[in-house]
Amino acid sequence: MNSFVHKTLVVQLQAGATSRCPVLAHLSYDAADPFAVTAVFSHDGRVLARWRLDREMLTDGLGRPVGVGDVRLRPVSTGRWEELRMELLGDARSDGGCQRAVVFAWAPALAAFLRETREVVPPGREELRIDDFLADVVGGA
């Protein structure tokens, strides 16, 4: 069985109070890192941002608001569209604020991606490799 899932979605980056522009979200899931989904956002071949998101949090965010701190998710319904609103807070700016992006993903497409990840590693069957984790922590210190 394949231990890797990849999907590219067109998502909407909110630029300002109301306008949105399309960007690509390259989502990937690797059974070797079973709790995380990597999202790489790009436009015109340029990587805008890379985020590691919690798989369970993404799943929960499709149904209810979740998250505090750097990542906040909530479902949004516009009548015809079901979306996941992702607010991502990044590095500090020189003015004391922080980088911030709001991205809207079509919920059915994201849900389909998450279903594929659950076929690779069902929830509750994730394995945490403590030795690898400790080696990363000690090596990065």
C-alpha cells in the first residue's frame, strides 16, 4: 500500500478585507509523519509559504472552529459553497505585528484528501517513533 498521499488544490488567499486571489495548495501526507499534513502554497511557480498542519485538527476544522495561536480553522458556508477558513499567523514583522494569511479551501476537496490519508494510516493507528523524535530534538539543539 502507498504510504504517501498528495493532492493539489486551488484555494483562495484573502488579500485585504474582502478580495481573494487563487493560489495553489500542494497537500502531502506521509505515513512516516502520521500526525502531520504539509501544505505548500504557491503562485506563479513561487513558494509563498510552507506549513505543517495537524491532520486531526484539519478534520475537526471542517465541522467546527478549532485552534489557538498560529493556526485557527473554522468551517464557512456561503449557501452554495462549503469552505474551510484557515488563518495562519507567521513570523514577527518589524512593526511589532506578525505575518498573517487567510486561506479558504473548498471543504469537499479537503475532506476527500483527508479520507485518503485515513486509508493510509487510520486515526488511532499512528506510530510515534520516539527514537527518531529524540534524535531530531537533540540534533537540533
